Amino acid sequence: MTASKTPPRVRSKSKPKAKMLPARSAVREADAWDLSTLFPSDEAWETAFDKWKKQIPKFESFRGTLADGPKQLAACLAFDEKFDRAGERIGTYAFLKTTEDQANSVYQRMVGRYQNVASEAAQAASYIRPEIMAISKKKFAEYEQAKELAPYRLLLQRLERYRPHTLGKAEERLLAMQSEMSDAADRAFRQLTDADLKFGAIKNAQGETIELSHSSFSALLHAPKRSVRQKAFHQYYDVFAAHENTLAATLSGSIQRDVYYAKARGYESARAAALFPDNVPAAVYDNLIAAVRERLPALYRYFDLRRRKMKLREIHHYDTYAPILADLDQQRTWKQACDVVLASLEPLGSEYCSVLADGLGAARWCDRYPNRGKQSGAFSCGTFDAAPFILMNYQPAVLDHVFTLTHEAGHSMHSYHSAKHQPYIYYDYVIFVAEVASTFNEQLLSRHLMAKAKNDQERAYLINRDIDAIRGTIIRQTMFAEFEKLTHEAAEAGEPLTVESFKGIYSGLLADYFGPHFAIDDELRLECFRIPHFYRAFYVYKYATGLSAAIALSERVLGGGPAELNDYLSFLKGGCSKDPLDLLRDAGVDMAEPTPVRTALDRFESLVTELDELL
């Protein structure tokens, strides 16, 4: 950003001096995370890195021997596990140090060195999987029962699932050679939308001229002033309209890639190929869509409530993000935020809360506040041998940051429990369940704050926040998931994917999901070309199933007793020791049935009714 001109020497005393972010070196130790559970110093990291790098040649000693017997295969897998575990600590430390100050070249170089060695190791170990898959089915079955391979039995069983979709050496080599080419559509999309598309300048709600970009577009849609939202919407999509043919060709290329690889490997469809790694049946996907479609009238009612409370003649897409109520004027220090989060999590028991309290306090899992050069946003970074770290950029006046804190704490406690109760190879949970623990915590915080609300206005604000979270995460992502399903089915049926066919499919979904009384601008059909997830398909449904499971589980725990709580805590301890559907089923929700999604949408409907009564 270009620096502003130097102001006059004489300044009005009524204008406070701008508060500058501190340098990383000025951050108080108590406010920074303690990475010593990874490495006590950079020098210790260097020693471990050199030792790790020198281990790579040992991979070669196992090449061509994995069919020699269970003992030899077990030795190879044990070495690979030990190498990977050491690499996780080394890579995590380097990554976290770069997030503290992204301008620090020492840590940028550290990450680069780690990535180079990790890539070298991946190449050295690349023979392991194909060599295991080359073992005959009969011998493989014998290996699975061998006592030497008992710790790796589940790993081998999961590998065996891929046998029908694994090709011969020559074919696998050809597919591997295509990897860079297969990413061309995704790279072209990102280059076009992130680098080449220019959206011009626009005035924000304060009358300041700013650059219109992907990030500012999102902020402008939240502007209270309707003319600002409307102008931003049309100006933004005008640029996409000018490139719709290129974007359609790019999206078509991405879909054709998915279809090609699914056919090459013998999957029933591109969607089946995408669901296969998590062992998720198509019924989960289809039940999600069907359950959401059943309850769309509740969404229509919410849109009409918005229209009425915002005093609009008709509601457009650019009216769906602006606040109905003014932001809550509340200040919470870091300690107060931690206290309210911990109070909301008391239903999870004293052990859960005491571990988290220590993590957010004396154990210093969390890097709390913004500093100059620090990575924006927030994340949780769990590891097997160290604390599950949290990056925050906490601001005391922003309520959403309290929700962000409990969200990331949910991830970290999931990592903590999984690492404590599972071996290294089974502790890292998959994406399908990753958002359950985090949004579960958000549900408990939301209900806690609603119960403590001082007045109807405060309760209404919290209810509206919950409604928009469900709308954005369950209903909107389900619409996206249905678009991915329909477009891939069209490609598999040999139908051409053109600008008009894409917009036609998307128009039908917009009409269904927004309802008969919603004013759909023609430009909104172009939204299908700008969603990055569409270029990496069949991922977004996991957001919807994750929050649905979290809502259903939170209601089960809050309305249950010790057994229901134990079921949920056992889920947190499960890592990836079972398939994700089995982990959730043991916790008390069966995602193969539509019931959890219906439970979440029951809550959505009840919140809409209450909000209408309060406003």
C-alpha cells in the first residue's frame, strides 16, 4: 500500500495519533505462543533438520524388498512413519515462524529448505505404495494378519481398497506424468481472477474511493448503505461478464479433467472418485441436497423477514449480507474472551476445560494479537509431538473474534485428544470431520451468549448471526454441491459445457434456492464462474455436513447425560482410526441418514421464527 502524504506539522488535538502495530520483537512473551514443545531454538531446529535430511538415503535400502515378507514391510513402514513424524515437527516450526512476521527472510528460507527436502524425500519414497500394491491379493491377505504388521493393519486395508482403481506400472507412470498438465485449468482460473481481472475503483460507505477487489467486494456487500452494495455488485460482475467465455472454458476443462481421471481409474463417476478416499456413499451427498430442498420455505421466510426489516420493496442478493441490526457495542479483553469461551464449554467437562484453559493461558498455545508483518486471519495447527497451536489477530471490540477463538480452540482440542489417544499414523483426522469440533464449540458459545443476553436486541443480534452461519454454511454450500453434481453429470452424459449451459444450470438453482419472491439479478448467474472450489470439485459438501453434524451433536450433548458426552469426547479422540462416517456414528449422528441435516434445519427454522418475533 502506498504511504499517505505527510500531514501538516500542526495537528488538531481532537485527532488521536494513529496506533501503529508493534514489531514482532516488541510483542510481550505472554502474548506470543511458546513453540518450545516443537524446538527450544532455531539452533535446535537446524540440528534436527540436518539429521532428518541425512535419513533420506535409507529409503533406497527397502526398494524392491517389500514383497520379501511381513518383517521387511513392517521395517519399511516403521522407518517411513518415523521419518514423517520428525518432518511434521520440522515443517510445523518453520511454518509457524513465518506467520509471526512474513517479511522475515530467515524463516522464509527455512520453509523453503524444508519444502525442498520434503520433496526430495517424497521422490525417494515414491516406490513404496506401488510396490505394496503389486503384492498379490493372496500374499497381501497373509500380510494383513502378520503380527509384525499389526500396527499397520488399518493402513494396509485402506490401501487394499484402491486395488481395483490402481493401474499397471506403465499406465500409472503416464497418469503421474500428466499431473502438472491436469492442474492447468485451476492455475488459469487463479491467474485470471487473482492477477488479470481489474475491477476499478469505487466509493465505500464512508465516501472514500477504494480499489474494488475480491476482498473489498465482500466488505462492500456488508455496507449498510444500499447504493454502495448495489454499485459494488454490478461493477464487480460486469468484469466477469466480459470474460465469461474464458471462464466457462476453464471451468469446463476442470470438470473434464475430473471425468477423465475417474474413467481412467474405473470409478462409476467423478463424484464417486471424489467420495472414495473417505469411504462416503453417494447417499450422504444426495440426502444432504434432498433435506435442504425440503426446508427451503424456511429460507424464503427469512429472506422476506430481511426484506421487511430492512424496509425494502424487493430483496436482491446484495441485500443478504448487510446487517439487519447494528453491531453489538461490546469490549472483551483477551482474558474476558477466554473466560466466556470456557464458560460456554463447561458442558464438555472439567478435564476438557482445564486443558484448554491452560493452553490459552500459561501453556501459551496461542499467538494472540496482530503485529507488523503477521499473517492475517486465524488458524489452528495441530501436531503429534507438540501443542496444538492457534494463531489469532484478536481485537477486543469484535464479537466475531470471540467466535473465532472458540472455533480454533475446537480444532486444537480435537488435535490434542487425537494425538493423546492414537498412534502417529492414525491421529490426523480428515477434512470430513475437521469442521465438526470447531463449529460444535461455536454452537455452545452462541447458545451461552443467547442465554446471557441483556435484552431482546442483543439476543436478536446473536440469533441473526446464527441464522446467517447456517444459511452460508449449510444451505449455500449445498447449492454449490448440487451445481458440481449437475455439471459433472452433464459432462459424463456427453453434453457440451458452454457459457449458456453453465448459466442455465446455475439459474435453475438460484430460482430454487432463493425462492419465487427474490429478485435475482441476471449477473448473479455469473457467480458459478468465480467460486474457487468449483475448480477443485466435491469438497464444499463437507462444510454443510460438518455444521449439520455439529448442531445435531451439540443438541445431543446438551440434552443428554454422561453417555452422550462420552460419545462426543470419544469422537475427539478418534483421529482417523475409523472412517469418518463411523466416527460420527459412534458419536451419535448417522450422516448416511438425512436426520442430522434435518435437525440443523429445524434449528434454523426455529431461529427464524424467534427473530421475527423479536424484531
